[in-house]
Amino acid sequence: MKFRIEEDSLGKVRVPRNALWGAQTQRAIDNFPISGISMNFPFTNTFIAMLGYVKDAAARANKNLKLLEAKKQKVISRAAKEVWTNKHGKEFPIDVFQTGSGTSTNMNANEVIANLCYKTSKVKIHPNDDVNMSQSSNDVIPTVMNLAYYFDATKKLMPALNLLIETLEKKAESVKGITKTGRTHLMDAMPVDMSDELNAWNTQLKCSRESIAVVLEKLLFLPQGGTAVGSGINAPNKFDKVFCKYLNKLTRDNYKPSQNKFESLASHDPLINFSNSLKTLSISLLKIIN
């Protein structure tokens, strides 16, 4: 493999010649060879795509707030779109187990976008000063987590769950009046209508759907703009609102700034609640399968 030399404040580092990432990403590759599962693994496609959306919306917000030149914003948004359309998944090779705040993956995105800008437009973009302007890994990564959960849940999980519920409803209607032997303690018990059994399953699934829907509303509140600790240091006033405005235009969703960014950075309770809802759904599905 042929290499090029990249340099940062820590010194020089060898990077594969054709890679879009830079020194910070390469150091993370070298420092975190933990699981062998990288961020470009198929199940992280949504995460990487949402990272592209965040960088695109942030660039537009910074331009709107007169912090970023229009020319720079345009090329950053164009490069970020290539990330959120998953054209460069292989450029995210860092192990899924890395720094606690996901700094390595945030810098990975910054470097890939900056290098894409120069490669496609010959415009020099700085990964930190331009792509990461008004941001921190501490608010970018939690925001991306919310986006990824919400996207996969609304675009994949909920449609599949709705289809299962509709299918069971039709099946229950088709077997109405057919009697089977109920079972309890692994023995035959009282007779039951087959439609009653299927409708019982459906009620379980509908309860899980209701729980998931409630949690999804919480995921719409984003910590972006809280920067390092929640105070918003190094981000301009109203950055969070302007960011959400542009993000909503890109995603056609209805994201809002978190009401308390200190809490949003320090905890991930909505994500934990969502995980709990998925566990409940999984147990119901396992019971039905059995």
C-alpha cells in the first residue's frame, strides 16, 4: 500500500494515499484496534448518513449566522451530501469502540468532508475550523444517535410492525369461529377461538407500538448547540434553532432544540427508554413465535 504523510499538532503520521481521512482518523485507527468491527459495518450506515446530515445543516446554519463564507458552505454541504447518501462508507474505518464521546468518528467525518471539498472543488476547507464550526463531538455524536434511532424506527421498524399487526388482524378474522384446545401448564385446557389467540398477540404488539411512539417523540429534541458541556460555548446564539431549521428541511422531519442541553449531553435517557421499548417488543415477538 502506498502512503502520504499527514501532519497535525502531534506530529507526522502515514495515511493511505487515496484515503479521504486525515491524521486524526489515522491515529484513531492505530489507537483503537479493539473489536475488528468498524464504523463502516452495514449496521452503522444510518449513523454515518446522519452524521452527514448534521455537518450539512451545521454549515448552512453557520453561513446563515454569518460565520462561514457562502463559498465554503456550498462546498461543505455538497460534500456532506455525499456522506449522507452513503457514497463514502469505506472512509469510516475506525473501530466502533473508541473514545467515550465519539471524537474520533466526528473528526473522521470532518476530515473526509474537508478532503472531499478540495478533491471536487479545489477549495481548502479546515476540518476543525470550518466543518466542525460551532460544534463539539459532545453534541454532534448524541445528536447523530437520536437521528439514527429516529430514522430507522420511523422508516423501517414502525412500517414493519404496522404490517405485522394488519396481517394478524386479517388472519384473526379469517379463522374466527374455529375452535382449538387451549394450553396451560403444558397440558390441554379449555377451548378457545383461534381469533382470540391471534387478537391477544395483536394487543401485545399494539402496546409495544404505543410505547415506541411515545419515546420517538422524545428523540426529536436534539442536544446540538450545547457544544462541549451543554453551555453552548463557541457556538453563536440561536445556533441550535437555526441548525434545526435547516436539518428539518433536509430530513423533512420536525426536530427541535433540547430544552436542557446539559441533561441531553450528560444522559441519554430517551435512547435508554427506546431500548427498553425494543426489549418489550422482542419479548412479545419471541412469545408469539414460541
